[in-house]
Amino acid sequence: MSPLFRRKPDDLVADATSSVTQEDSVASRPRAYTPSKKELGVATPKRVPQGRRIQDPAPSNRKEAYKQLRDRQRAERAEANEGMRNGDERYLLARDRGPERSLVRDIVDSRRTVGSWFIGGAVVVLIGSSVPNPTVQYASTAIWAVMALAVVIDSVFIALRIKKLVKERFPQTTQRVGGLQFYGVMRGLTFRRMRIPKPKVDLGSTI
């Protein structure tokens, strides 16, 4: 006897209802329907946060925890120092932040300044003035006076150029021009290789 006649009427009704329900569900889906990963039983992998350092394993004792802390602080200091040298705004001190001060640095770094040699000249003058020879002492004093005058004149030119370019590039700035001029003059007194942030422009560049 065929299995169809062996089944109970209730089973036939359940099968017919299930078939109609499935057909309605399929018909209600859009033509371009794509089953979700949940329907297919595929697990979604967890995303790894980008740009974040992998967390260090939990320390087993206080000594190891202290070592991890020192290593992390050392790495953060190195990153901050490198960012400061490269002029990254996130790591700059408050005195170095802002487009106006970046412009001032470029103005100073694009020219040779007398002030950058002032400290070296001061050492030579100090040594010369300590020599027990009146001629050498007078010469040292004269050199000191000439260097000081040259630094003042050079600083005046730097200040005037800073004022001019800041007014042209940032007419609505809230920065005090005098503060920007002082910032530029002090940078001009520092050796080029020792300036932080390090120069971004070459000597003779047009600003």
C-alpha cells in the first residue's frame, strides 16, 4: 500500500499548511534577497580595533606590573617627543600651537639669523676676556658689542617680517602680534639643529 494512504489526515493537513507557509515566505521576499549570516548559521568574526595597541598580558606580580608601566611610559614619551619634533599639533606645547606660530617658525627657519651664533660667540668672548692681556680683553669687548648690536638689528627685521606676513595671512587672528614677534626672535636665537619643532623649510625658501 502506498505510504500516502497510511498517513493520518492530521499529518496531511500539517504538511499542506507548512508548504503554503514556506511558499508565502519565499514569495514575500524580494527577488534580490540575500540570506543573512544568522540564517545561514555563519558566525560573524569580531573586528579588531584599528590603530590600537594590543593589550599587554596581565602581570603576574607587582614587579612585572611596574616593568610594564615603565615600558609603556617610555614608549609614550618617545612618541610624544617624536611628534613634538615633527610639529604634530597633538604633542606640541601650548606656546607652539596654532597656524600663526607655524608661520612664524617658517619665517625664522627660512633665513640665517645672527642670533643662532650668539651663544657660540659669547663663549669665545668670555674666553678672550679672561686672558690677562689688555689688547685681547678690549678686542673681546668690542666683538661682544658688535655681536649684540647685530642681534638687535636682525631681531628687528625678523619682528617686522613676522608682523607683515601675519597681518596678510591671518587678518582675523586673535594672537597678539607682540607675542608672535617675541616667539620668533627667541627661536632665532637657537641653533637651527636644536630648534623644536624642527624646521620644515630650507634656508632661502620663499614664505
